[in-house]
Amino acid sequence: MIRTFEHFTEKELVELTKQFNGILIDNQLFITEELELQDNYFQYPSRLDVYFLIVCLQGSFDVSLNLRDFTVKEGMAMLYTPECIVQLHKTGKAVLQTVAISKSFLQGIHIDPNEIFSPLISFDETPCWKLTENELKIIENYLRLIRSVYILPEESYKREIIRGLISSVVYLFVHVWKRESVMARKDAMPKDRTARHFAQFMTLLHKHHCQQHYVSFYANEMNMTPKYLSSIIKKHSDKSAAQWIDEYLILEAKSFLKYSDKSMKEIVNDLNFSDSSFFSKYFKKHTGMTPTEYKRQ
């Protein structure tokens, strides 16, 4: 079966070449030609184990990352990291240029993804930004050059050259993010105390949601009572802290059920439920279907 984006792991990057035109390097780096994003991509919550650098060349698409909604429009860049769960909601005839990179490839070009990309996980940050015309041209030229190098004879140093070029592309993405992040922080200032508490709660929730299911844990981490934490989260977001915890857990569970090879017992353990029966009741309460029904749909 030909896999679509949301199904593959690092070892299966090669499968993308069967569906999309592009170049594959050592099963760790895949650069697509221009492709039109279809509505059936990422229709269920998905967690991928590679990094994506994406440039929207035409149109737009609506996407959720860790329960946050974004619209990516023409001329914008987007960075996906494996810490995120992604779901596509709507595409407005979006045409993309995409680079998929494994963690081991990044480490091989002396980039520590945990260090360079970890700030993007913050609830205050955004994974998509506007590129200048010059930045769009630079990225286009880099990718064109990589394709030209790719067809060089094997005995040349083409892999070393490509690694250097991709390193430059990654740092360009990070450069744009840091520029836009500073601008975003200036636009958002000053933040009130409630907004700061909400951002802190969401950062903790992203880190601990699989193991910590109760408001009391997060309240303790934030040095406040569960009642007070619940009130400020509700005031800021119109959802209670408990609702946010439930939504994060269900999102993670859906990703596991649909796209991982984990057994039900492994999923239950990973999400820190006492047993499969309790997990099934919890999942059905929040989705209207059992885990097995969701997996099969």
C-alpha cells in the first residue's frame, strides 16, 4: 500500500517517492517537487517522527498543531516538529514545496534539533511565518541547487554538498522564525497575568499530558490551588483546565490508534490509564465511539 504523509516513519521515507516526485537521500532526507495539498492528507490527528520544512507557494490551508489553529497562506513558511500532533482542516488549493528531514540526518550535519527547535513548542510561539520575496528566492535557489547536485556522479562529494546546503536551509528557517518571534512578542506585549498563566499551563500540559491527567498536578507546578487555576484558565480560554487535559489526551490517543503499531495495552500504558476498560470508557465518553471503532473508521 502506498502510504500518505501521515503514515510514515523515518524508515519509510522512501515510500514518499512512490507517490510524490522528489529526491531521496539515504532514506533520511526527502525533498518534494511542487505538490498540491489534498484534503485527505492529515484528516486525522497525526504525529510524525520527522521534521518538515514547508513553503506555501500558492493558495492556503488551515491546520491544527497541538490544538492550536493556524492558516498558512501563499508566501508563508511552516515548520513541523515531532513534538506536535497535526491535523489538516481545509485546503484552499495549496501548492507546497516540502523538505522532510529525519532527526538522525540533522544530527549528522551537527544540528541538535532539541536545542534549535525546542522553543517552538511553547504555546506563545507560532510555527508559521511570512517570508520576504528575497527569502522565498533564496529557498528556491537552494532547493534548485540541491537538485542539480543530486544528479552528479556517485563518486563525487554530492552527499557532503547536499548536507551543507540543507544545513543552510534549516538555519534560514530558524532565522526567519527568530525574526518573526521577536516581532510577535512585541505585538503581544504587554500580557496580563491571566494570559501568562494560561501560556504556562499549556506548556506544562504539552510536556506532561500523557502521564498527568489531573488539574491538581498542574496547579501544584504553578504554585496555586486547583480551583484558582481552573478559574483563570476558564476565564482566558472559555474551556476549563480539565477540558484542556481531556482534549490533549484524546488527541494523543487518536494519533496512537490511527497511525502507530502499538497494541491497546501499550497505548494504555503510554497514556497512563489503569487498564484498557477504563481507557475505552474514557475514549467513548469524549468521542462517541470505542477505540476500536475509531481505529477502523
